[in-house]
Amino acid sequence: MKVGVVTFPGSLDDVDAQRAIRIGGNEAVALWHGDADLKGVDAIVLPGGFSYGDYLRCGAISRFAPVMGEVVAAAERGMPVLGICNGFQILCESHLLPGALIRNDHRKFVCRDQLLRIENNRTPWTSAYTQGQEIRIVLKNGEGGFVADADALARLEGEGQVVARYLEVNPNGSLNDIAGVTNARGNVVGLMPHPEHAVEALTGSGVDGLGFFTSLVEGAFA
């Protein structure tokens, strides 16, 4: 599958995401924030970083980038979209996902290998995992606290839209220990930790993140 990775001004992990996509058996396609063109891709990744310097709010400017009009339209048609860290923030700002990401409750940037539990393996990005599987991948954020109003939180929990949950410790104050969510349709996923940094045994924290990128291939040939 052809998977587009959008680069915004301030993206840091776009090249890492492209590499993870290739290791996962897909073709990585570079997409530019200023171009309203998805280049015929089958799926999209919004990578981590500090798009537009995180001015105003994280992701608040990126949602107005020309490429995001195409991303929103494609997501609404059912195209798989994954937002990692800053990409998660952009998806929330674009109203493709409910809730918001706010400053960590301890007011400090956190960088650690984080244990997660996969709560929903029925998305195009998580089908390589088993329900309830525990994985450890890199987490690095300063504004990673997931919040939502009571009704939205109840819907996320009640309808199985929580994709991943923090274990051992809540690193940023996210409500209900939520590390990632999906939309009602299941094609759009936002994840605060960084699976693209856990795809090779030689570096990083192992290969537990690789499933986010092999899931697309497995889904295509299921």
C-alpha cells in the first residue's frame, strides 16, 4: 500500500515514520503541508513534531494547511489515517477525533519507554495486535494529556473507541489513562506514543511498534 506522510514546518518524525512504513512492508510517499494533493495514497500518517512551532495550540495552525482539506475529505470517505503525537493533536484540532490534548499535568516534558495495552485491534492500524496485548514503545511529549467532556468520554469507552491505554504509570494526566483513540468508523486513529521509534531490534526500545505499520498490509490481504 502507498502510505503518505505529511511534513509540516516543525515536523520531526516524518522521516522516521517513512522508514517504519517501509519496514512494515508498505511504500512511503512524502506529502507536503502546502500542497492540496495526496498523490494517490491509500493511507496517511500525520507524524510527530512541533508543527508551526506549536504556536496558539498544538496542531491549531496545521489544521488549516492546504493538505489537511484533502486529509479530512479522505478520512470522511474511509481512508485510514494515523496521527502520532503532534499528528494526534492535529486530528483533534481538525475534528476528525473527539477530545483534545493539553499540557502534561506535571508541567514537564516526558520521554520514556511506555507500557501500553491495546484495547481495540479492529482498526486498520492495530489489527496486527491481539486484544489486550501489552506493548512497550517510546513516549515523548509536553502536551499529551488527553481530555474530553463527560459525554464524549462515555461514548469513547462505551463504544470501544479507546485504542490504547497507559499501564504502570499515567505519564501526562490523560483521563482514564487513554493513550490513543479512534473515530466511530474506526479508520482514523490518534496515538500519543511513537510506534515509529520501536520498529527495529538494533535501535530504540524493541519492535513492539511495528504492528501499527504491518496492520495495513495484513488488512489489505485479509
